[in-house]
Amino acid sequence: MLDFSLSAFVTLLLVIDPVGLVPAFLAATAGLPDRAKRTIALRAPLVAASILVVIALAGNWLLRQLGIGIPAFQIAGGLLLFGVSYQMIFGDRPHREAREADKATAEHASDVAVFPLAIPMMAGPGAIATTLLLSGDAGYGARLAIIIAVVLSVCLLCMLCFVSAQLIARTLGRTGNAVLSRVLGMLLAAYSVQFVINGVAAVRTSLS
């Protein structure tokens, strides 16, 4: 149970990357008063957590309704997460997200806490796929409760990073952000490949 909890926490943490979202938060809230920034820093993780908890609770039911097996979703989700890790390693994910946040703000998005911070930067395709994969492995009962606790914990870390955004940005700087993003990307790549291996192994077992 401890290994499952740690694996779930690390995987979701790598996908959402709270520290990597700091430039996006700063771009989305640029020019806003401090009180508004604090409100957004608290609200965005709550919105993202609500979305991911609903997905964790209803994900298995949704897959059954669509006729999608867990092994198939493991393979597809693993490939999707590998794409996210590729962007983290060879791309410029933190600054790209900051540019997207800046664009959304320039287009007068009604609530930057919901868009683009909660969706798609926190509860985006990668986080949704990860939550579905983890809840599929967990089933129901104690392990599902662990997944929900993991979602809440990672979103709480996002909240703490947003509240401390100015300090984190000054401490890490551009180089520190780039190094952190690439190290986390390598770890996420390994996790994504493991998801694909597990999916393929499950398919081979079902066919044998």
C-alpha cells in the first residue's frame, strides 16, 4: 500500500509539476492586485482538485460505458504522458505555459483561476489521463481513497507554490526552472513507459 501511495503521488506530481506552473501563474495574474492574486492562488487548485476527484470516482464507470479496457487506457495514457515528458525535456514547458496564460489573460478570460490555470494547466489531458490510470489500477476501497488523497495533496502543493510564486521565481530563476523541468521530464518518461509495459503485459495475459 505504501509503494502504491508513493508511486501515485510521484506520478501525479510529475505530471502537474506545481513549481513549473509558477511562471504561468505569474503571467496570468500580472497586473492584478495582491488580494486578487491570493484569491486566484486558492481557487485554481480547488477547481482542479474537484475535477480530478470526480474523474477518480467516475473514471472506471466511464471507461466501462465506453467499452474501453484498462490495458488499452494504460497504453494510450502512457503514450500521452510520454508526449508530456518529451515537451518537458526537449521543449520549454514552463515558459510555453506562461505564454499561454498571458495570451488567455490578454483575451480577457472571465476567470483565470478556472482558465487557463485550473484547466488545462493543472487538470489538463496529462493529469486527467494519470488520474484515470491510477484509479483504474486502484479499483474501489482503500486504494481509491489514496488516489483522492494524492490528488488533494498535489493540488495543495500547487496552492502553496502559487502563494509563494514571487519567491520561487526569484530563487530558481530561468536556469533553475529549465533544469528542474528536464529532470522531472526524465522521471515522467520512465513512468510513462512503465504504464505502456503494464498495459501490453495485461493484453498478452488476457490473450494467452
